[in-house]
Amino acid sequence: MSSTVTIGVASREEIKARFKRAMTSGRRAAPFIGFADERALWRTLTPLRWDILKAMTGAGPLALREIARRVGRDVRGVHTDVHALLAVGLIERDQSGFQFPYDAVHVDFTLKAA
């Protein structure tokens, strides 16, 4: 079974509306991780953190050292980035290791004129 998470920009109202639709429809909502604005998204999802997500996509639980090996970086730097991704809910942690529980990522936001 393939699962895709959408990462995007959404206001609190939009996120509440998604939740309400899921609760009233009885259908499971598609996975969505929202950021308040595009600056917050890009501040969190730096190029090095994207590399981590790419290395973890579909890989199952991984130890921190294995993540560092896959992205070719030192463990200390990867530790900092992995914990930033944990803090926003992009990755999970259990006794097996760190996991990005999706097979694919879709990024979605609209840039509007000021």
C-alpha cells in the first residue's frame, strides 16, 4: 500500500475545516502537514532536511547513524535536523528508530500577488 503525505501552507481555519470534513464524512482524510506560511515551510524544510526525508522515504525505521550514512553527513548535524523534523511531526520515533511513514511527498501551496 502506497501512502503520500501532502506538505503545504494552510491557515488554522483551513486545517480546522479539513479536520471537520474528515470527522463528518466518516472517511479518513489524506495525510497533510501544514505550515502557517511559506517562510515557516522553507525555514523548516531546508535542503539538508529534504535530503533526510528523501533518504527516509519508504525505508522503514532507521537508526540515527544509518540516516547520517545515507545522506553522507556527520551524526551531530543529522541529529539536529532529525529532531527539528520530529518537532513539526514530519517524522516519528519509536524503539525501532526514526521513521518517515510515507512512500511519497507532495508539496502544495499557492503564491499570490501581494
